[in-house]
Amino acid sequence: MRIGVIGPTRPDSFAANVIDVLAAMEHDPVPLGSSYSLGGPYTTRAVSAVRGALPGLDERVQQRIVRSALDKECAIVINLESRLAPSVVSQLRANGVKVALWFTDAMLSMWRQMMLLARYDAVFVKEPHLVDRLRSMLDLPIRYLPEACNPRWHRPLVAPGTERFMVIAGNMYPSRIRLLERLMAHGIPLRLYGPGFPRWAGPTPVRGVHTGRFAFTEEKARVFRSAAVVLNNLHPAEIHGVNARLFEAAGCGAAILTEFRPTLPELFEIGTEVLAFSDFDELLSQAERLLADTSIGVKLGDAAARRAHESHTYDKRLAVILEHLS
């Protein structure tokens, strides 16, 4: 099938993974671009602020997505962003295109909840709490679908546990910064990857352990696998679900120390595939254990990679979406 994909296609992005795996599944994926992302983060924020204040302008800008999907005769469109205008979804469906939303951000990122006004054929989210509330109250076609790894990019590539650091990859926001400061104060060696610090974050010793760069695809696999421990702390707005980093790190064969959420035991076996924590003392104890004895992390990482590649791959998740739309 020819399947349109809405979302930014920077390296190892959500959309890039979906497009890569759809092609591997012998479909014909068509990148349709982003509904709001334009260039770098500062440009995107500035333009989004203007478009957010002028919904009519936003809808006109997004008409390019409709034209592209129809010109390229997409049978299905998978939208990976919450800001797609409801009118765009309606136009696509009026022309016989089936449209699904796969929303994988925390509930905090629902923005104006425009996604709830769009008449999607199906909506998939990673947060079971959101499924329960929206299905029971609004009768929406919504289902729980966790995130995934891409074994083509997220796989063990190097010897495990050779770098005696706790690695963290992702955005820097206040609760994460405060947590990392506490870990540093207890002597935990950190190495950070991802976007730099926001200017408003102020002075913090955590800035000094940031590498200043992202880790994508094969480099991400090497960074995660070689670390003595990969920390996966979750945004406070993650209620019951977990994030993409958990699945990617698992696919890479990392020794994962992840914040506990109720869905975690359904996804990985705690103690043999990942380690979990519910408070700071537990986090610190587990981190010190992994840093002191890398053999523990090697066993965890090997088991996590097997589980991720068997159960939590993009092709399995996309098969669920496509079956639901058939």
C-alpha cells in the first residue's frame, strides 16, 4: 500500500523510523512533512506561535499535506503529530483516504486537544489512562499502543558496559535537571546527549557533563550499549505509560535503569531484562550496583535486546495499525 506519513523526518525521528520500517514491510511510504515543524527549534517555535494565534492560517498552510497525499494517491495516512487540523483529516477522509493518529507524547503535549476534534478512523496512544478516559467519556476510536524499537538501527553493536558512566539522552527540563543534580551530588558519573540546555534553566553543574550533541541510529546504539547504565527517567506527565527511549535502549542491548510505571511489567521483566526504581534511594542504589559490577548490566542488556526484538518492534506496532484500518 501507498501510505503517507506526517511528521518531521530528521535522523532517527519517530517519522523516520515509521517510514524506514514501512518500506522494509514492502509498503510504499510517502513522507508528507510536518504539520508544524519548520527548520530548527527556534524557527518552529516562532512560526508555531503565529500559526497558533491564527487557526485559519494554520489550516491553509497544512493544505499542502492534503494536496501531497491526494496527488500521490495515498490509501492510508498515518499522522504522528497532535497539531494536524481537524479539517485536514476531514478532507482526506472525504477523498477516500483512511487516517490514523499515532500519538506518543505525554499528555502534556496534547496542546489544544485539536486531535480530539478530528474524525480519525483510529487513534493510537501510549498512555492507557488516556485510553480509558477518552473511550469511556467521548466514545472515540482509541486504542493503547506502546512505542517501539527499530532493529535495523537499535541493536547491539559494540562490547557492553565498557564506559563507566550513566548515560541520559533526551530533553533537559526542570524535574530531570534536579534529579541529575542529586545524582551528581552523590558521585554518580554522568554523560548526557540530546538538545542543549534551555537558556532559562540557569546555572547548574549538569551543563558540564553534557556532550553537546545528539546520538542517532548506529551512534545511539553504540552509546547505549557501551554505557554501564542507561537512565530512563520519565516526565511527570507520563502517568501509566512509558517512552520511546526505553524500547530503543532495550533494542540496543543497554543496561537500563528505568522509572517504574504500571505498564512496565507487561512490557519487560523487571530484574532480568530491566531494572526499575520508584524513588531516589532506589535509583541511587541500583545505579551504584550497575556501576560497580558491569556483568549485571551485560546480562540485563542481552535479555532486553532479545525481548525488544521479539516483542516491541515497529513492524509489529504498524501491523496493528494497518490491520485496524483494513
